[in-house]
Amino acid sequence: MDKEYNKHGFIPKHGGYEKLITYQKSEIIYDGTYYFCKKYLSPYDRTVDQMIQAARSGKQNIAEGSMASGTSKETEIKLTNVARASLEELLIDYKDFLRTRKLNFWDKKHPYYSKLSELHTRHESKYSTYKKGIESKDAEVAANVLISLINITSYLLAQQIKELEKAFLMEGGLRERMSQARINIRKNQI
């Protein structure tokens, strides 16, 4: 995200969420959840709407927070945390899916765990990277791939929140920039 200040004002450049790894992965989670729900859950199951909305909320709040960052670091931090909370809700739904159907949750000892972890380290996050797992004929595989994606994205969002907190402490907020801009204008007028 470009955090350089606008040379002609006090509002910094903002947005750029499409470049955030958290946004890229959350988009995969949304698309994957949509596919998963249509394939493995009954269209009459209320969980379908809840899971799709939780996945959407994760993605949308990252974008909204990024766009709001120019005028409110507080809003950016809050919305980034809302994204993380939405993904936690979705994570619980996937774990419930596995548990209620007596399917296995892949822990670190599972043979596919390390292969899946390797996928997360790739620089570009695209649906095609995870497509084979998400669109697997086996619901256990699909759910675990999405759980793994949610876990890594949640971790990255936690790191992103820490960085936003540091940036706020170093750069301040809009009111501070506004006051400093006004002081600078007055100095130049004298």
C-alpha cells in the first residue's frame, strides 16, 4: 500500500488493497466458499448464506479499511479487525462441517499439511493455486484447504494490524496532519 503523503494536501495516498496478500487470499476464500457451499451444502441450509456472507465480509472489510485509511487510521484498523473476525466465524463453520460429518481435520501431522503450507508461501495468491483442493470431489479435502487458507489469512491480518498500529504511532492521524498542514501554511505566509 502506498503510504506517501499527497504533495498537494494532508491526506495520504491510500487504497491499493488489491496488492495486499490478505486481500488476495480473502478473495480466494470467498470464491472457494461460494463453490464449497453450492457443492456440499443444501441450498435450503441457512449456513450457506452465513458462510458466504462471512467470507464476503472478510474480503470487503479489507478493501473498505484500505480505502478509509487516507482519512482514518482508526477506521482502517477497526475494519481490518472486522475482516479477521469474519474469517474466524467462517473458520468455525468449516470446522463444524468436518466435525458433524465425522471428517478429519488436518493438523500438522497430516501428510498433506506440509504441501498445503508450501502453497501459502507462493508470492502470488490466485484461485488457480488452490483450485484442485477447493474443487476436490472429497469434501474433507476442500474444507481443509479452505481452513488452511483462513488460518494463514487470519495470521497475516493480525500482522497487518500490528503494522497499522506501528504506523499510527509513528505517523499520527488525520487531525495531526491537518494541524501540521495549517501550521506550515501559516509559516509560508509570513
